[in-house]
Amino acid sequence: MKIRPLSDRIVVLRLEEESKTKGGIIIPDSAKEKPVEGKVVAVGSGKVQKNGKVRPLAVKAGDTILFGKYSGNEVKLDGVEHVILNEDDVLAVVN
């Protein structure tokens, strides 16, 4: 399914957390936290400023980003969980 977010919204696919610690301990699903890292799937056209001009977003599709643990809205697209969030919820782009 194709999706095009509006305005300054971003569609993100959460990246999976490690299921083992560095010491080899397996973490059960019930103890895992929501991942705060994800891959940008789609971005909107940009944020409309007060003067009416559209400022393009700082992230683009394919970027890996960090975002708040509880930010955004979770949606299911083609059976896969995604998060739709505003550009303001993005904390950093991972290089």
C-alpha cells in the first residue's frame, strides 16, 4: 500500500530491539521496551510557516531516526506496525 503523509508528518517503521543482551541473556517479549529507533518510510510535503511558505522537512525517506518512546500514532499498514509522527517528535537522525 502506498501512503503519503500530509504536512509535516512522517511515517516510520520501528526497528527491532535486540532480543539478547551483550552478556547473552535472552530478553522475553514481555520485558522489551518499545524501540525508539526507526526507518523513515514516507514524509509529507513540509511545514507551512506563518508567511504561507512551505518549509521542506529535514528528514527524507530511508533515513534512520530516533524519536520519543510514546510519541506518534501507531497504525497497521499491510499487516506491519508503523508510527506516524510530526517532525517535531524526531529527536535525531542517525548517520
